[in-house]
Amino acid sequence: MWIMLNQRLMTVDRLTQWGIEVEKICVMCKREEEIAEHLFIQCNYARRMWDRLLSSIERHTQVPMTWEQFVQWTIMHGKGKRSAAKIVKTVLAEGVYGLWKERNSRIFEHKSRNEEQLVNEIVYITIVGTNHLAVK
């Protein structure tokens, strides 16, 4: 999460800054250039994933559209040690990781899943992880 929130992932925009030639179009939506803000927040695939994912944990809020707003939103909703905050933090971390894995799967393995498949996997992991933490 730290790497993503500090925009240190090896997204296309960062690779091109280093002089590496790569396809610049987002592999998720094939509409915009891939930058971290687009990939995790603004991409249609990511927006649909976040909407479904947050609905699954009964957090019917709109995910912000800018990086700064997303960081503040993440801090606000993940603050505290109550179980609700822990679930939000887990879902956010799994959502980011799921998007990154999906992006890499499309680039390197030429495999893709729709948002519903990704959300189902994340919800399952979150439920198992949350229940595991509750048992300890």
C-alpha cells in the first residue's frame, strides 16, 4: 500500500520516464494512458471494481477521482482499530493488489477477468482474512 500511495509502482508513466519504451495505453480500459491515478482510481474498470467492492462491504460511498482525494478518503475510512476500519483497510489493500495483479496478468500472461470475478476473489480473501484475524 505504501508503494502505491506514494506512486512508486512501475506504471507505464514511470517506465517511460526512465527511457523504457512500452505501450502507453491502459490495458484495463484501452482508452487512456496508464498512470497510477488512472489505473487505480479513474479507469472505468477500476471504478466499477471499487463500486462493487465497496457495496459488498456496505460502504456505498463514491471513490474520489483524484489522487489526493483518494489518499485522504483512504485515511478517513481506514482510521481506527474497530473491526469496520480493519475491514475497510483490508478491502482497500486487496483492491489495490487485485488491480495490480490483473494489470500484470493482462500484460504478461494475456489473461483477463471482469470486475465481478476480481471482486468475488477479493471478497473471499477479505472474509477469510478477517475471520482468521478474529480467531487469533
